[in-house]
Amino acid sequence: MVDPTSELGEDVDESTAPECATCGTKIVQSPTHRVVTEVEDDRIRHHHFCSDDCRNAWNAD
């Protein structure tokens, strides 16, 4: 897993890239990569999205 605060695209290949929480696409060198962070049961969770459309679809659920 890639550090969500790092620049995505530097030293990231498909084997270490995060997956979009909505569509499951590997996010490699994506200029539209978005991350939503939340606290659930005293744990921090990062949700990665390949586009604003996927992020909006996840918010709709």
C-alpha cells in the first residue's frame, strides 16, 4: 500500500498501487486520484478513488 500522503505516481507500479473504493481500478499515475479519510471504531481508514465520479458514487451510498 502506498502512503496516501505521498505523491502518487512516483515509484508506484500496479502491484503497490491503491485500488479505487468504488470500481476497483488500480490507481497508477492518476491526476484525478482522490482520498477520503475517516475514523471508524478508533481506526483511521483511507478510501482511494480514481475520479470524482467514483468518489461521488461512494458518497451516494
